[in-house]
Amino acid sequence: MAASAKNPGWQEINYRIVGFDRPCFVSDVLQAVPQTETCQLVSVHFEADGIRAVGELALRLPMACSTGRIDQQLQSVKGIVRIDTVL
């Protein structure tokens, strides 16, 4: 969770997400993330094999912003098995 060199005062949060592969899984994960001026999607990459979906999601947030609400919203997505914050 380092400060972004391009945007002082902002941090980039990287998540590793594992879930059951199903139609619209990635779409549901992305819809769980609020897209606002204070929560910006930086990158997303998922791979699936018909059983399991594994991906990485990077968000940019103000340094003072807590990730608790985002973590909770991601956990509520149907099929989520595990969410890790990658440092």
C-alpha cells in the first residue's frame, strides 16, 4: 500500500481474488467496487479454468481512505473463496 508516485496522497491497493468460475463472476466483482472520484480502478486481470477464477485487482484510493467497506463488498460477491491484499 505505497503512495502513488504520480499522485501524492494516494495509495494503490492490490487484491488477489480467488473464486468459483461462473458466468458474470468478474462482472460481479467489478460491480462490488465503488467507482467514484475517491476509488479508482487501476487494473484488472482474471484467468479462469471452468472451475476456479483467479485474478488481481488494483485500486487507487486516498491515503486517508479505509478499505474496510471495499473488502466487505468484495466478500459479498457470490462465489468468492478468498481475497488477499497484496503488498
